[in-house]
Amino acid sequence: QTNMTMTKGHRRPAASSTRSKLLAGLLLSQTAIVAAFQSQAPPLPSLFQSIQHPSLISQTRLDAKKKTGGGGGGFGSSGGFGGGNKKKSSSKAAVLDPSKVRSVSGYTGSGTKVLATAANNFDRIRKLFGKTATTDVYVRSPLNDESVFWFVGKVIRMITDEEAQADPNSNWRPDTTTENELVGTVYPTEIEAIISQKRLILEYAKNQLRPQNMAGPYSSALELWSAPGDSEMDVVQNKITLVKIDGSTKDLRDGFHVKDVGYNPEIYVGDEKEKGGLRVVRDLEGRPVKPEFDI
């Protein structure tokens, strides 16, 4: 039997209050953050209940060596989320436009406030549109295992009232309008919602979720892949092909604004902290390698 952790009815907004408490704690001083999370993150409601099926990958067994520098190990561990023992360089780094990109500086605790902002934006937009505007995000770490795709959370974006009205699953109602909610001058695409938050998503995934599979020697080749919003069960049942996200922040349009997108991070609880959470096996094109099945 393979070992896997899974959830029925994965609906992150239902756990937003618990997550908000976690993020609020992260917004303490860096010293408090490091101290509070030195051992383990506080327990949160599980996103996935246990199921077992041969199509799910078993836990990759690796020796998790302690990192002495440049590491990171999640919120408030050595280096902190978005942290690493980086030294300041005299050379000028490229400055990213904060109106277009959610970036993590690389210094201790630098990702906590950015993550909280992204999560709050997710909740706000989710209330407007529901899963219609949501996209699930996976990370592939080919230098570790090229066939495994790890679920790392969800992004969301502002969409037009017409798009929302056309989808029966949307939270949009005929007596409401969301045009005044848009901060930028263009409605974000799914790709823009991901690449504008790419650094945040990858830093979170490799430091907080699976450093043994994504950090250190594996980090240079990480890839982002997408699936329709709230489709975790269909992905596990091999009914959906994942789509690779290519592009960079240079591809963001002039009218795009990062306040029009949000990110809801996956959070590991219980055994997931050691064994890992939802991940699936796909070929190099993101296609299922085994037949569909029902649960």
C-alpha cells in the first residue's frame, strides 16, 4: 500500500479564521516569530483525510540533513520563512515593482507579512467569486523526483462580472457588481496570478512544506504547475492533467496589480509534517500515468 494524506471537500476558506490566527502570530517581531515557531507550527484543522490508492506516490525517503547556512526550515526555524543566512552584497539587486510582485527578500521572517497579505487577499476575492476565480497550484522538483507533483496551495484573481455570471459555481449574485473592487486596470489571468506570486509560493513550499524535497540542491529547478480550482479530488483520481506555468514577472501587463490576486498556502498538520501532504504522480507533461478511478 502506498502512503498518502488526502482531504474530502477541500475548502480552504472554511479554515480561514484558524489560518488568520496563525498569520497574525507570524506578524510579531522577527525575534518573536523565531521563538514561537522554533519547535513546530501550532496544530491546524487537517485539509486531507487519509486514503490509500496505488496511484498516489509513497513518501520519498531522504535523509534530512541539518543545514548550516542559506537554509531555512519553515516559519521561524533557523533562518525563518523567506530567511537564510544571507550576507548583504555591495552590488545592487534588481528591484521588483511591489505593485506587481509579491516578493520575499531572503532575510529572516521576510515572508510572513507578505504571506499574510496574500492570504487576506485570497479570502476577500474568494468571498466575491468562490472557486470560479481559484486555481490550484502544484510544485514539481525534478532534481529530487521528476514524477512527483506536490500540492502547495491556491491562488485567486479578480474576474469580470460576466465571467462570474457564466459559472454556476460562482459566488457572484445578479444584484451585485465587483467592478469597483479592481485595483489595477486589467483583470488578471491565471498565469499572472501565479507568476506575480511565484517567489512567495516557492519560498513557502521549499522552506515550510518540503525542504527535504525542494530546498538546497533541488531549489534551482523547481517548477509551478496548475489545475482548476478545488480540483484536488479529481487530480488524485487521475481525471485532470496538470498544466505547467511558464513565464516571468516581465510578462505581467502594465495594468496588472498584485492586489487583484491572492495566495492561500497549503498547511501541513499532524503526520503531514513528517510524511508530507497531497502529491500525485504525473508524466513529464503533467498527464496521469495510471487510469482514472473513483473513490
